[in-house]
Amino acid sequence: MTDATIPSAPAKPSAGRRSRRRGAGRWIVLGLLILFLLLMLAPLVLAAMNAVKTAADYAARGPLALPHSFTIAGLKAFWVHANFPRKLLNSLLLSGAAAVFGTALSLFNAYAIGIGRIRGGRALLVLILLGIMIPQESLVYPLYYMAKAAGLFDSLWSVIIIFTVLQSAFGTYLLSAVMQEFPHELLEAARVDGATRWQILRLIVLPILRPTLAVLATFFFIWTWNEFLLPLVLLASNDTQTISVAMGVLSGQYVSDPTTTAAASLLGIAPTILFFLIFQRTLTKGVIVGAVK
Amino acid sequence: MPGLIGFLLVVAVPFAMNIGISFTRWRGIGEPRYVGLANYTRLLADTAFWTSLENTLFFVVAMAVVPTVISLVLASTLFDYVANTFGQGLSSFFRAGFYLPQILPVSAAGILWGWILNPHGVLNLILGGLGMVGLQGNWLGDPGLAIYALMAVMVWLQIGYSLVVFMSGLARVDPSLYEAAELDGAGSVQRFWYITIPMLRPEIFVVGLTTTIAALKVFAPVYVLTNGGPNFSTMVPSYYSYYQFFSTVRVGYGAAIATAQTAITVVLGLIFLWAQSRDEEEDME
């Protein structure tokens, strides 16, 4: 209560600076920013609005009008027609496996290169860097051929293995850089005390790196979720396709029925928006981690 | 060690195989027939390939140049103005909002934009509703327009990435630097030019490198929105090799395209890294 009686007191140290910005100008800047943000998000809002309209409502009032009708027919049509639950499951399995395996592999690789100090570590890092840069187009046909030869074509395992390795290239690179900053006295002390390399990894390195690994896994998950070319080529049948591939295959059919198309794009986008809301902080932080390279 | 085996199996061996295939004529089945450099000489005379390289420049503009410029202005407005005037929370809110398109699956975003840009799509309906029928266009079907429509979509997708990187870079700048400059009479444009830009040099390099490489690899938006058409006007190297691999089944030729694309990517990447290390050395002196 006592606090409430003195809010008008200019207590903030930066008040002097702030007061010079009380003009109308700040509202113009804010207005422009809001306008730009609305423009950026307009496609998503439009998809959401029109996904729940009836076709007649869309035809009569156009895409900009708020829905005068409510139906989940379009959403349901795509849900059933595209076997959406199956695709959601495939995407979750692929991205989850690539995130977990990819992060683990990155950790082992980086540990071996950085702290385990295997010979030729630097040369390996350059190789890894090239691996990150190489366009997937120059791998896609041999991988397609090899998957067929190995009997893994049209199986989630082929893409899980491939993305585990591809993501771990970046992860190894990043973690090696992080590990170079490691307190070496700590590791030295553990070694003197007779800890094995495995114990050092599990009891010292892992706990320290846990936050970084969490960010890495989140990123691997989203990146794999959005991958398109390799899953498109390697996952041919309806039962193995991911959401990303299913959306691509759907293209070309969009002219037919605008509300169903809006519903389809909404469903395709919805899971990542959900991840975005859950992992928003990690994701924006993760870009920072990625940019340090 | 499993990492090395995986790398050999998934990257090194396929990469070597791809180069090998590029010297052959092969339909994907049977024995590949060695033809030397025939695929590469054909590539140099192929106008579709040159068009695809030209279009790559358009994508570099749409993914590396334009989003960087927009994001620099946005980041400095949010950091130097919004965060001070309206609080950190609002600044973070805007950052998250602008970042959102960046994490969508490109194919799903493609469906969304196809729905907006097709001849009977949302954009033309809006233009018609505003009485601007003359401005309506067949955005994805007109060879003169399609590449610009794709560029607009890519700008939309990419702004969030550079914005978030730049804002994280600004986080290590002491706000009192701006305050001092302001007290000395530096306007917002001067603060942008003499503080924000120099401070963000490393980030601009990183964003430039990563987005340029990404622009060289663009595939999904072209696949979903235009299939490289109409009339090859939006063809890009990635889609062109995919098209040769899986539509015409000229696997050897597709491999040559992919190899050429890889060579360009790696050379550009190395030039960038070299320029960056030089820049850092100059800073040291």
C-alpha cells in the first residue's frame, strides 16, 4: 500500500534520458514497427482465419473478412486425407532420434578431438567444416542409391542415420570450440586421481556442457523437422513421409479449394509454432550459439 | 570411433561417388559408362544452367543483402530506441514476432504463399477488392514476375535470422555508449552509422557467410512454388540437379551440376572465411 502512494516519484536513474523521448515521435516509431510486424505475420493470421471458414463464406466475403461461419471441415479433410497423425508421428520420431543421437555423437566426437586429443584433430575439424558446407545435392543420389542397396529405402532409419551424422558435423564443430575454453586444471586433477576417460566425460564434462547440449538438441530437432530434400527423395510412400515432405507433395493442388489449402498450411505450420512457443528462449539463444562459429 | 565411420558413410563416400558419377553417362540402373569431361563441357554450353546461376544471384540479394539491411535497421531501432523508451519486454516481443517465419518448415510456408500468390489467390483478391485490378498479376506463373515473387518470400523467411543474430551482438554493446553519443549530439542516424554498424561487423560477416551459402542451396521454395518454371525462369542449381536426377534420369549430368554447385559453394565459403580472418587481423593491428 505504501508503495502505491509514491509511484509518481521519478525514481529511475535513466529518467532524464527517457523524458526527452516523450514526444509524439515514439508513437510513430512504435506504430511503424507494429505495422511491419502485422505485415510479417499477416500470412499466418490469414491462414488461421480462413482455415475455419466454409467455402461459401470465403467465396462471398473474401479472405480478409473475419469468419462469419465456423467449420473444421477443411482441417478434418486434410487431417484424414493426408493421414496427418501418421506424418506427425514420423516427423516426431525422425526429429527426436536425430536430436538425441546427433547430440550424443557430437559430444563423443568433440571429446575425442578436443580433450581426448587424438592425432590430426585440427585436420578433422577442417574436414567437418567442409562437411557442413557441402550442398546436400551432391550427396543425394549416392545416398538414394546406397539406401536402396542396403534395403533402407523408404525407411525412417535411413534418414535418422543420415541426419544424425549431418547434424553432428555442426555439433562437433561447435562443441570442440566450447571445449577449448574448458578449465584444464579440473580435468588434469581428475586424471591424477585416476579417473578414466569415460568417467571424466560422464562426471565432469557432461554436467558442465548440459545447457549447451540442450540448446544443440533443440536446434537439431527443429532443423531436422524442417529438412526437405533428403526426406523427399528417401521417403517415398505415404506411411513414411514427414510433415515437411507431405506439404511439398501437396503443392500444385492449391488452386482447387482455398479453404482446405489454408487448413493444410495451418496444420503444416502449427507444430513448429507450438515448438516456437515452448522453446522461444532457447531458439533465439541457439542462433547466438550458432553465430559464434 | 563411430563418428568417423558415420562421416565416411554419409558424407565422404557419397561425395566421392557423386564426383565419380559426374564423369559417366548413367540412367541409374546398369553399368555407368565413362564419358570423361563430356558432362562438364555440356554444362558450360547449357543456358538453363547459366540461368540457374544467375537466379542464385537473385537469391543472394533476397536472402543475404536485403534481410541484412532491414534487420540492421530493425535491430538498432529495437535496441537503441524501443528497449529504452518502452522497455526491454516489448523489444523482445518484437524480436520473437519477426523471428517466427524463420522456424516454419519451408515447404509449409510454400503452401501458404502458393495460396496467397496463385492467380485466384489472396493477394489478387485483395488487390481486386481495393479496385486495383491493374496491379493484379500471375505472380508465380509469369516468367517476368516469378523470380521476384520468390525473392519476396525469401526475404520474409530470412529477416528473423539476421535480426536475432544482430540483437545478440548488440547485447554486448554498452548502452552508455549510445547515451554518451546522444549527449554529444549524435542523431539516431549517426548512432546507427558510427556505433551500430562498426560494432556488428563480426555478426554481419557471419550472417553474410551463412545466408550466402544458404542462397546457393535454395531448393524447397522453388520445388513447392514454381518447379523452376515458368520456362526455367526460376531455375536454381539445386532444383536443376534434382530435376536431372529424378525427372529426366540423366544421373551423370545431374551429378556434374551438383559437383559444380558444390565447388562454387566451397570456394565462396573459403573466400568469406579468408576475408573474415584478414579483417580480424587488421583489427588487431
